[in-house]
Amino acid sequence: MAQQVQVLLVDDMQGGTAEETVPFSIDGTSYEIDLNAENAEELRAAIMPFVESARKVRSAKSTGNRRRNRPSQNRQRTADIRAWAKQQGKEVNDRGRIPASIVAEYEAAH
């Protein structure tokens, strides 16, 4: 059995048919709005003076995997916490996240 799904965009400002979804961000929050051509043009015209004076920022997605750039100091600290926890008879995995309670105990002991 075949299915056909049709998505109809409705202009979020005036109702009626929208031609596109316009993504934008402000104050650290991303938004999308479905607009007809006229409203999309109006939105772009309204923010253009600000865009022209602004500077572009790389998104977190484009900067790559941050874990890969973790300093070796953090890896050594994690290894030290694991070793200390095992010496104390605490159950801790060889990989993955160390429970916050164990980290807090380690910090209190050191």
C-alpha cells in the first residue's frame, strides 16, 4: 500500500499559503517561521541593517567534536579519580562518566 504525505506551509503572520520556512536566531534562541514571499522579504529587509553591522559566528555544529580537543590534563585527572575510587573500594567503570558523588568525594579528600 502506498502513502503520500503532503506538507502545506501556512504563513504564520497572515495565514494563507507560505512559500518558505525562514530560520533565524536572537539572544541564543533559534526560531523558524513559515512565510509567504512578501512577508519573508519584509522580515529580511527589517533585519538587514543589523546583519550588515554584525559579525558571523561559527555554530557549535561547525566547530567539530569538542571532546576530541579535551586537554590531556582532564584525561589525567579522570584517571586519577578512577584510581583513587578503586583504592577506596568504590565501584567505578573503566570508561564513561564518573558519578558526581565520587568526584565530590575525591575533591574533598584532596
